Amino acid sequence: MRPLTPGSIVDCHTHTNFSDGVGTFEENARAAVAAGCAVLVSTDHLTLPAVMDPAGEVQVVGAELAAHRVAWENARDAHPELEMIYGFEADWYPGCEENVLRWSAGAQVLLGSVHWLGVIDDGAWIDDTSDLAIWRELGPDEVWRRYVDAWCRACESPLPFGTMAHPDLPERMRNEGFAATIDLEPLWDQMVACARDTGRRVELSTAGWRKGVGDYYPARGLLERFCRAGVPITVGSDAHVPADMCDGIAAAYAHAWDVGYRSVEAPRADGSWESMPLQ
Ligand SMILES: [Zn+2]
Ligand SMILES: [Zn+2]
């Protein structure tokens, strides 16, 4: 395994049809190769308690975890030209630690995410545009406050989250009629302090551009604060269809450089993490 050349395309966040994506591992791998990918990290949504996903629409259900692993290994073995890494996007929720460790056994990368605040007992995720109940009930300012509290508890958890995915996910609803009315900067400062103090990486996600947010996750002001605090970043597309594998990652590198980053962190197939210069 050689060091990555500066600016290599490393997509740290992708989904298949085992969770809420569309493509197979094989289709994703082929699309990633076509996009010039060096390292592709597969991060389907990890198995969830029934209350969070009653119909099993979002997660890799427990009964399919073994088949999921085999399908990933088959795609990896068919694509020696691509470095593939097995991971999961794991939701943080109170008391999740034992579940996450059990269900993610064998994963090399865990993304830490907060999509679900546990307020309404119907599985509503804060980024689900088909179910806005939590946004209507709490309002955007309270969603934001509770999100940041949960996000900081996720950072503080003993789980080995390799990076914290889409750090300002509530921005998903900014252009859906639920923009925060409070000044977000104190909440941003809270997030930056939590990530710095717990030694977490955070993700620079290109998904916001495909979701109508009009910015990366995190927004530029928050990314600048992470940078000033010395919080390292990973970059991910959060692709749910093969055509989006590695989408926008080269542009995200340029954006990160502009904000002040000179390197991004990349997981490697041997389980290590590498700091890759952007140029
Ligand atoms: Zn997510
Ligand atoms: Zn995702």
C-alpha cells in the first residue's frame, strides 16, 4: 500500500441498496473507478432499533449484515484497481454504544451521525423532507439546539467514530421553510469545542449541493472555525446512487484549501489513517 498522491480522490461516505441507496457494491465500485477514485469507503446506515426505522427502509437490517459483508468482499475482490474500505454510517442516540459495536463488528470505518432526536416516537429523521413533524413541533431553533447537544454527546461517546458526518445537517431544511432564526455562531462554537476536545475529525460533505442547501455541510463559517481549531477533515459525497460516487470531491478539496486546510484525512485498507496533502 503506497502513500496517496496529493489530491487523490477519496470518498469517505457512500451508500448501497442494502440501506437507502440505489446501487449495488459492484455498481458503486465501477462508477467510482470511472470517476477516478483512489479510495472508496462504503458506509451504509448501520442497523437501528425498531423505533428509529420501523419499516427497515433506511438501515441494513440485522438479518442482512452477513450478506452485506459478503457482497462488499465480492466487489472488492473484483476491483483490485480500487482501494475499498468497509464501513458504516452509525447513528448516535442515547444508549447506542453496545448496539453500534455489536452491529458494526468488522467495520474499518464508522461515521458518526445524528439524524434522529428521539422527540417524536414515529421514526422521524431531521433530514426527512417527507416527514416534517419534528420541525413543525419544535421549530428550527429548538431542533438546532437539541441537534447540537446530541452531536456533542456523540463526539464524547466512547464509540470509535472515524469522522463526524455532515456536521450541520439541520441546514438541510434551511431552504424548505425551516431556517434557524437564532444566531448559529454560539452553537457552531459549541460544536467546534466538542470536536476539538474529543479529538474528532469532521466530514466536509458535498451532499448539500445536491440537496438544495446551496453550500457544503458544514457551511463555510463553521468549516473556517473547525480549521482554526485544528480539527481535521475527511471528504465525502454521501452518494446514494452510483452516478454520484465521488461527486464534487475535487471541488471540495479546492474549497477546503481556500478555507485554510492543507491536508485531508483518508482511511486506508490496512485500518490506518493517512494525512493526505491537498496539493
Ligand atoms: Zn447521514
Ligand atoms: Zn449517508
